[in-house]
Amino acid sequence: MVDVREEYPKFQEAGGEVLVVTMGNVAQTAAFRKRHELPFRCLADADRRAYEAYEIERGNFNQIAGPAVWVAAAKAVLKHGVGIPAQDKRQMQGAFVIDKSGIVRYRHSPANSAQNPTNAELLAVLRDI
């Protein structure tokens, strides 16, 4: 999220808006937003309804904590400190670009919890809409 925060104006210039959905409750999500100084909205989804609606899968051990995740996790800890998931530790993340009509124009379903699309990928999709 910090990388998105740094380039948030580029998302707005491309006609996009950033919205983060977390598994935490309202207080946890507000604390997350404050701790990372996020200028965009963060919504709490403690019941994981959005995750289910968008069919974001739960990961297995290798996807969550396997060798492919170790380097990215170490970098994240060094850069941002330790973060512990608020709820389901097996819940994978997703990234979407949804147009103003509600049509999903881009979906990123990672192979593991360290895999995220780059801001450049997301911005390119936004600019093509």
C-alpha cells in the first residue's frame, strides 16, 4: 500500500480511485490507514464478503509462507515493520481495476502472497479505459 500511496496522484490523474478492503474490523482498518498514512479510502470487511464476492481464494501454506514469499516478506519487514493479518491468515489478496459501469477490466490473482501487480501495470489499464 505504501507504494500505491507514493503514486496516488498518478492514479487520480489517470481517472482512477484507490480503494483498499481489509479483513479487519473498523477500528483495525482505521489504525492501518493511519499507520501507513494512506490518503485513499480503506474499508473493513471482517466477514470477508467482498473477498467471497470477487472470488479471492484462500492460499495454501506455500502460497502464504513458502520460499517464494520469504524474500518479499523480509523486504517488507525491513521497510514497514511486522504486520500480522487481522483475521484469516490464509486469505490471499487481489487487485482489480473496475470501470465506472462496474465492469472488472483487470484482475490480478497472485500465485503467492508476495506477488502484486506493479503500479505501472495498474496505471496502464486505467489509461486504456
